[in-house]
Amino acid sequence: MGDILAGLIDLERGSASSETLTRQLYDQLRTAILSGALPPGHRLPSSRDCAKQLGLARNTVSAVIDQLAMEGYLEIALGRRPTVAAAERKALLTGRNIAAKKAKPIALSRWAERVRKSDWPFVNSGPPQPLATVLADARLFPHDIWARCLRRAARRAPTGDPAINRTSLRTALLRHLVEHRGVRAEARQIIIMPSAQAALELIARVLLDASDLAWVESPGYGGARAALDAAGASVRGIALDRGGLVFRGRRDRPRLIFVTPSHQHPTGRLMPVSRRQQLLGFANEIGAAIVEDDYDSEFHYDGRPVAALQGLDDNGRVFYVGTFSKSMFSDVRSGYAIVPPDLADLFEKAQRHGSHIVPAPVQDALAEFIDDGHFAAHIRKMTRVYRGRRDHLLQALRTHAGDHLTIEPPAGGMQLLAYLDPHRDDRAISARLAKLGVTARPLSMHFTGPASDQGLFMGFAAWNEQEIDKAAAIIGGVLREAATARGGGSRK
């Protein structure tokens, strides 16, 4: 009996193991019981004999036996050696069916099934690589200043403000958005969320019931499509022209319309004021809500920036969504929504219900960062940097792949779209580039419904000139290789 136990227990002593002898003995005995190496009804040596055989203190062995007995793996009685629990009891502990019946799978909700089928988010294994989109350059962020703001916020005595949306941040952010984005709101309308995506999901849950019709731009932002679809909406992609969403003449009546009017994702097009006013009129007429995602409009390079659609809204139709992760850096993990005034209390209640809460020290640090002028200064600095990187990427792509791409230079933002010949397979090209260390999202994945164009969606904000040059050279090589394989195909 002792030989059996000695053959099952192999303890590492001294510096050879990072775990205590007690933990090792517990784990190995438990594994032996669960695997059947110590079968039900098997009697272990007494704690005294076991300690002697294994070279352990008796107190160590007794503690392990008592723990396993408390958890139901062993049965102990006064004057008797510990006994492995009966098979029926072990089955209860392991969740295994003794009759070996096939277990039924756990049923998933419709929401989970829709999330499983979604093609968003675009997942790349490993660290980001050029030319990944929606990334700010964290290397140029004033981390020391931000760290001081965080430390002061963490040390600050409680202010007595119990709100999950801190007054300090609401007030500071509103001043910034009024000045720089032309929004019209009161501070209480701002809902601070862990991300812009969380804000989109909350809006979808509050406004939509199953099968309600929602419009999204096509091509458009996959995160919006995923959030609306997960909420159970019937999501319909609406085509674009040079002015953005083409809705005039349509007979379907959506309950929600998602748009990116200041810098359309992914085309970069700007919705002119006339189209914005028409969209507001259309939404008022049919009773629809408009969700405006102003995801990277802090950065504008050519001409004067156009104020947010929300600032033109006189009827409480527009839900404005923004994020700090683009203007600062991705790990800030904070976004926000401006909701109509008559829905502010409901949204805060729904926010609390879903625990979509940003920690108070982070909110207070953001408020200080904005109030002290660091936020605006960083945006001004990065606007100059990103403009240079946009221009550099444009030139690099024209040099290395000008015969294969058609590019519409964006007036702002952090990424650009390059169109391919319509007969190219942008997904295959994107996959080939990924193997060579370059991220270029396929345009076709941004369509809701059939794709009418092929292209590559590339970010420039997070990448310096050397990284951009290397990536552009690789893109040019892959496109020439693909053109040769199909016998030509330059986009001219």
C-alpha cells in the first residue's frame, strides 16, 4: 500500500519547486483520486505512516488529509485510515456522469449567437503592426503629465460627489466639446462610458427592440453594425455618395440611423451641412434617432472643421458618441455619449444597471488633464504630426504602389482608404500583407451586404516615417506580385 502511494507522489524539495510541500501533496493526491489511480474505497496509510514514507512532517500530511476530506475526496473516521470517497460522491465533485451519458451543450442566448457570428472586432494576433488603424501614437503622449494627474486624483480626498458620471469631467469635457466640436448640451447629458463601443451598445439596448430596423453606412464601422445586430435589430446597410448616406427616396423607415458625418468610416468623406440638415429633417419626420460617432474628428488638416451634427439638432434626435482613446492613447479606455436632455436620467440608470462605470480617479484625472490645457495642447501637437504622416503615407504609397491604388486624401482623421481594382480580392491581399508584418484591413469587410468596392484601409497616426516607408514598400511588392499572378491589373 505504501509502495502504491510512493509511486504516485513525487515531491520536489528546496529551490526546485516554487510550491510548498503541502500544496504539492494536496495537488498530487487530488489528481490521483480524480484520475482513478486511487480508486473509490482505497484506504490510504495513516497520517503517521504516510509522513514517514514521504519524509514529511505529520502535521503537513494531516492538514492535506483534512482538506481533502472537507472537500469530499476522502472519508475519515476516528480510528480508521482515510478512505477514497465512493464513486458516486466523486462524480458529484467532478461533474462527470457515471453512466457516461453524452452531456448536452449549454444553450446560448440569441445575443451570444449573434456575437459569435459577427465579423467584428477585427482581431490581429500579437502586438499592433503597421499600418493598423484606429491607433494613436502612445509614444508621443505626455505620460509623465498624465501620471501626475492620476496620482493626484487617486490621493485626493472624497469630494462628496456620489455620481457615477463625475461633475468635474462632465463640466470640463462639455467646455471642450462646445468650443472645438460645436455641440449644444448641458453637462448632465454626458454619460461617461468605458469606451465608445460601450456607449453604442448602451444606446442600442435603450432604443431598440428585437427586429427594429436600423440603418448603418455601407461601407461603415463594423462596431456599430455588431452592437446593433447584437441588440436584435434588423441592420440594413445604406449606400454612400460623395455627400455621405443616401436616404432620399427610400421607403423603409428605420428606428435608428448610425452615421459618421465628420469623417466617414472608412472612406473619410465629409457630410456637407446641406445633407446634415436633410438627415435631421428626415429623422424628425419619421421619428428616428440618429447616432453620430465623432470618433477621430479632433484631428483636421485641410480647411475648416465642420461642427458636429449634434449642434444642428433642435429636436433631441442626435446621440453623440466620442472617445478619449483616439485623441490620447488606447489604454485610457474611456468614452462618452451625449444623450437628449429628456433621456439623461434614464441613460444614467441604464448605465448603472449595466455597470458601465469608469473609475472616479480616472474621471477626475481626465478632468484635470483637460482643465489644465494638456488635452488641447496634445491635440494641437498631434494634429501637426498626423498631418505630416498622412502626407508621407500618401507619397510612399504613390511611389511604391501608385499603379495599383486610387487614394482619396482624407481631410482629417487617423487613417485613409486606398481603392483597388474591383477585380482584386482585398481579403486575400490583406491576409498576405499580414504574414509580412503589415496590417491593411480589407474594405470589403466594411460593407453590410454585398461589397461594391475593393480596397485597403490603413492607419498612419501611430506609425513614424520609417515604419510607413517599410510598410508601403511591402504593399507595393504584394500588389505587383498579385497583378503578375493575374496577368496585369493596375488601377489606371
